[in-house]
Amino acid sequence: MKQWTLEERYRVLQSADEVKDLYDRIQTSNYRQKYHIQPVTGLSSDPNGFAKYDGTWHLFYQWCPWGAVHGLKYWYHVSSKDLVHWQNEGVGMHPDTFYDNKGCHSGSAIAKDNDLYIFYTGNHRDENWVRTPYTCAAKLGEDGQPVKLPEPLFGPRDDYSEHQRDPKVVYVADKNKYYIFIGAQTLDKKGTALIYESEELLSGWKFAGQLNVPGFEDFGGMWECPCIVRIGGKDVLIISPQYTKLPGRAESTNHNVYIIGHMDYDTLTFTPESDYKYLDFGFDFYAAQFAANVDDPDMAILIAWIGLPDNHYCTEPEDWEGSMCLPRELRIKGDHLVQAPAAAIASLRDGEIAAEGKLPDFCEMEVTNAGGDFFLNLYTKADGTGGVTMKYDEATKTLTVDKTGMEKRFNENVGEVLNVPLDESLKNIRIFIDRCSFELFINDGDATFTSHIYPTADEHNYTISDNGSVKIYALKPSVTDEFKI
């Protein structure tokens, strides 16, 4: 594995020519995705600035151009008319000011009137490498490039640790105010969120206070990427708690959870209806963000990074890494969220493939369980051995996903076996397979499971129990891999 120096990781991109050879080289990779957003070069991580504006969905992602390494972060820009067909727009945000001299870190966007406003964390470091996070803003110009405000909206508070980042902006109509949620850490290293308020988007911001979530005062050591949305008359808070282990998550210390409840902006209190739930049960799912300017009050749109901080993946030697999950439609059902891939994903179907035990590089699978215990093994060898095993136990209503049978194993120390507890018996799984990832939508989206996976040429088969049936659909590519910087 390449050992990156600080100078290499924080090198400033001066010209597209500097990464053209890298782009050309990674196009030959067997793991370039066909219908998932992925980095044009180097590393992609958190989704940022996700919003509908002027009839188009805009998404940015954290981008380090040089390789599969976290270093100087840019925002790379992609756009779509339907949340499925995405095109590269080029670099959307450059770390080129005093306040973001060591990276444009995560944030959000919101459309108002005829403009798109962007909020992000400016990662400043001084000559002694001491970090100061600033909350900065920009407005998308007519040429599609953000125009930054000359000064930050506000700086960090010294009564919290340096970990203050990832602004999520929301508008609350009955208050006629905008609010920014900032992921934060207290001085005694507990995760929390800070709230700022203003009647205007680009001015007048003042500190309102710390978010109070009863029962979650000692939950994790840092809350990254806080996000809140209203669905069907209820509020949904999602956070990415770090530096803690949670039940059923093996050795991972980075998670993505949600809480359904009610947000009181007068008292800055989010009152949960029940305990937290995992947004996704898979090995690789993090930093989820709700889209702004979704018109349907009963639905939210969400996207997340297929990856985890500090983890390593099999394309690192190829100098690229990361994908976004499929954009998902979220609704509330009882006490939990149900998730479905964006509706337009159906337009990618290109005919049914005979289900004869062969697994294409990228496809959609509709799997049905007639009842009782069940198994499905993906990415097996021709003789049915190895691969990713999925075993369902009816007595406990638990689906166990085990990737230890793959030839290319990774993040073994974090965990390779995870359970998905189900509220009801397993009925169906809708599976989206791309060249280096799979996403499971279990029981019509009652639970989801997302993972990177890196099959070899010998691992393109599947087996299924006698009480199971499967339909496989060929899918058309939907992301352009155009070199655009």
C-alpha cells in the first residue's frame, strides 16, 4: 500500500493535465461502476450539496484527485434530471481561500427563488497544522461555478472541541427562519450538534444553542453529518456517530443512524418516539444526506457514501476508491423508515436474463422466499463454493450476510459478518449489483444492506435455496465517466 506524504496528500490541483493519465489508467479497472456515481479520479467520500434546483438534481461529493487517500478536499459536481442518469460537471468547489486552505469539507445546499446556495466547512490549518473550522457559504453562478462569500458566516466556538463541521441548512416555515445544524464534539469528547439561526441565508447568523436529544447525551464521540427532514408530519434526524461501537456492528466505530420524533425549534429539543435505528445494515454506508427542495411532504430523498472513514478498499492500488449509493426514496411506515431506489431506476432495465446460476457484472435481481429458512449465495465460484453467503433463520427472523468466502478480503479487522434483524418473515430482496458494490432492499425496503465487493473473474455465479426464486434483469449504464475537471 502506498504511503502518502503530507505534501502529496495536500497538493493543489493546478491543471486537469495533472490527473489525465490517472483518469486514463483507471478506466481499465474491472471495478468501475456502471450506474453508481464514482470519482472521476482519486477518492470520493461524503455526498454534499444535494438539492433540486431549476429542474435539475445537483450533487457534489468530497473529492481528493490524486489517489485513494484523504487529503486536500475539493467538491466534485454531478447533475441529473431523474436521480439515475448522472453526468460529470467538473470541480464544483476549490480550496482556494484563507478559510479553506486545507480543504472544502462537507456541507449542504438549498434552493431559494432562482438561486442555489451552498454551505460548507472551510478547513483551515496554520503553519503548526492547528485546525480552525469555518462555516462558509457560496452561491451558484450562471456559469455553474459557486461564488464564495469573502468571509465565513461564522467561526468555531471555543467551548467545544475543534470538531465542528458539516453544516446542514433547513428552512422552517412556521418560524420563517433558516437553521444550520453543525456536527460537533463537546470538550469532554461527546457527540452533539450545534444549531445556528437566521432570517436570511447569507447573513445574520447567530448561535441558538446545542441540540438536545433526550437519552442521547452520551451517544458517540462525534456526530458527523447531522441532517434533519420532515416526512409525513414527523421529523427524522440522521447522524453519523463516531468513536464508538454499537450493538450488532462488529468492530466498526463509524455508523449511520436515524431517529424519528419531533423537533421543537423554540427549545432546540428533538424528542424521539423510540430508540435509534440503523439507516443501513451493511458494511459500507456512511455520511447520508437528505436532498433539499423535495416537493413531496410524505417522502424524502437520500444518498450516502458507500464507504467508511479509516477503512481501506481493493481499488486503492489502482489509485481510486469510493461510490455513492443509489439515491433512495424514504417514507415512514409505523415506527421506521422504508427505503426504495429512485423510481427512475426502472428505466435502466434492459430485458430479463435467464436465471441459470450466472451473475452478471451489473444487474438487478428480484429474489423471493416462499417461506421458512432460506439462503442466497452471491459471487460464488462455478462449483457453488465461496462468495457472499446470505442465510435467513426463520426462528429468529435474522438475515446473516457473510463475505468471508470472497477471494479479495478487506477490512477484516472491522468485521466481515453482519446480521439484519427483521420485523417480519423474509419475503423478498431486491438486489442491485454493480461492478464493486451491492445493495439489498429487504422486504420492500423495510431494511437495507450496502457493501463494496471486489469479485475476481472466477466469482460470477450464485446459488439459492429450493424455496427461493429469482429474476435477473440486465441494466443499462447510467453514469457518464467523462473526463471533466
